[in-house]
Amino acid sequence: MIDHRRLGRELDLFASDPLSGAGLPFWLPAGAAARHAVEEYLRELERRAGYQHVHTPPLGRRELFDLSGHLGYFAGDMFPPMRLSADDEFVLRPALCPHHALVYRARGRSYRELPLRVAELGGMYRAERSGVLGGLSRVRAISLNDAHNFCALEQVGAEVAEILGLIGAAHAALGVRIAGYRLSLRGPGEKYVGDEEQWHRAEDLLRAALAGIDHTEAPGEAAFYGPKIDIQVRDAAGREFTLSTIQLDFDKPERFDLSYVDAGGARRRPVMVHRSLVGSMERLFAYLIEEHAGAFPVWYAPVQVVVLPLDDRQGGPAAEFARDCVHAGLRVEVDGAGSLGARIRDAARRRIPYVAVVGPREAAEGRVSLRQRDGRLLDPLPTSAALDLLTAAARPPLG
Ligand SMILES: [Zn+2]
């Protein structure tokens, strides 16, 4: 069976070390290159959709998380606070929402600014027990693709619909196969904040957004502050987990006393929509590695093309073509050692999408021969045409 931990080792994507701790893997250059490409794509997708990106720190004072409700409702999943002095305790954050609420209220807001979409690919922490940790799928340090969309109540329906569209675009680009949509609701015996009316209103809004979409309802899977739409995927072992999520929150705007001035000059409370297009980078890649068996789409493949001179005499033209590829934004390597067959096999083992062979004839004519990951050979192309083909293939599908 495909296991992202085994492929992660074979393809040098990530590693971990008992010395640095369980659930704290590190990304090796190949994995980091793929992740970086995905992060850039997400930032651009969000930028085009009107999101504003911020940076906020992964820890904050205890009082911030008292106010947000996390220490009251979520402390069991958090690392214990760190005391610097008698009146100064810090918390590794379990979510980005409290900081984004502070971003919102950093100045006065007008209805003209809404929906205000605050996005960040930021760090957060969960005190997972060591028994459940494994590879990238369950970690203690998490990098979340996150955003909080502050809207007027009457904007929530359209905003959720738009987010569902963005999630669909991201899934198509990344090659995500979803297992289903889930409306996650309150369950018995758990702690939730907010009053009945808020919960009913939020549930009605999410149900309306899911009208016409096949979905299940899951009592007990809501966030402590509100119901959510979860988009589920399955790993190679058949286990289902949440990749993308949209959550409605009437509670945090109250707690943080968020407001905006409406068209009539009155002060009103916004609704906070928490959303993640693809979840955390760790879980996303645990899934993508298995889903693609390591053969990522060209645009986020760690190495997109490997240049193979037939022998030392083509070393110059091969290096020159590789340099052109680097300048065109491609991730490229040159492999000049060993037989051509062995080098082609090695590129296949590493799931590199393109091999560019430079033999004596290609070198003399200023051409390269491209071979695709599926074994298909293209006729030798002038280097500029090959470069155009590769850069087009490597472009993330932003539409
Ligand atoms: Zn949030």
C-alpha cells in the first residue's frame, strides 16, 4: 500500500529525528520546493479573490487566548502556557483567529471594506499525544492555509458560496479527489460557546449554502464556536479526514467587540467566517504524496526537468540549457554521471516530469530531446521552443 511516510523518505521530501521530537518533521529541499510552489499558488489564488495577507506571531499572551475562549474550551489540545514572570505568561497558539480578530480591530472599519478577507499561511501548535503522531498527517507544529472573512450578516451566503468556488479551484489545481461534503453540527456532551439563536442562524446559513450539494450531517463535529462545512478526503488506507473547511462564528466578534460603521452611521457587529482552502501544509502533503504516488503535477514537482548530456562533450550546452530553465523559473538539475539508461531510470524513480537529453546532434543544432514522465518522447526541439513548452507545462493553473 502507498504510504506517504515511505514515499517521503524515498523521494527525500521530509524527515524527522527523535532529537527534535515526535510530530515535528522537517521539510527537506525537495519537499520544501513542492510546498513553496503550492504556497505561492494559494497566495496568488487568494490575492486574485480579494484577500489581504498578513503575518502574525505563533505565540501570544495568555490573556489573548482567555478572551478568545481557547483556554476555556480547547486547553486540552494546547501546550501548557509558558511563564516568563509572575504576570507574563505566553501561549503557543492553537489557531490564528485571535490574532486576525486583532488585525480587524487595529483600526475602525466601515461597511465599505466588507467582506474584509484576512489571510495568512501561519504557524500554530497542537499538543497531540505521541501515540497518534505519524509522518505529516498528524503533527504538533502546523502551518495552516487560513483566512478570516469579516462580513455583514447579509453577505454571508454569497461569501460562503464564493469560498466553495475557491476550494473547488484549489482542489482541481492540486489534483484533490474529495470524498464528500459534511455539515458539522453540535453534539451532546460537549462544550460550545454562544447562544441558541446564533447557532440556529449559523446552521441555517450553512445549510442554505449546501443546497444542491450532496452532503452528510455530522453531529458532534462542529467547532466549539460554530457549525462548519467540512470537505472530506480519504488517505490511501481509506481513512477519512477533513481537508477544507468553512466555519461561521458569531461568538468571536462579540468577545473581541468587533464592529463596523454601516451606511447609516450605526455601529454593527460583523460575522467572522473561518475558512481554509486546503487545510495545513502538513496534512495536505500527506494526502497529495499518496494521491499522486509521489508523481506531483508539473507545477509543484520538486524538480521539473533534469538535463542529461549524453557524455562530457555536451556538458556545456546542457549546463546552458539548465541555466535558461533556472532563469525561466523552472526547478532543474543536470545529471552527467553514469549511463544514459541509468540516469533516465533514476529520473523516473524520482517522478521527475521531464528529462531533456542533449546528444551530439542536439548540441550541434541547438536542440534538446524531451521525454515525459509517462515515457512519451517528443521530437528534438530548438532549446527556446523546449523552454516555452516546459514553462507552459509548469505554470500553476490559475485560470
Ligand atoms: Zn479561525
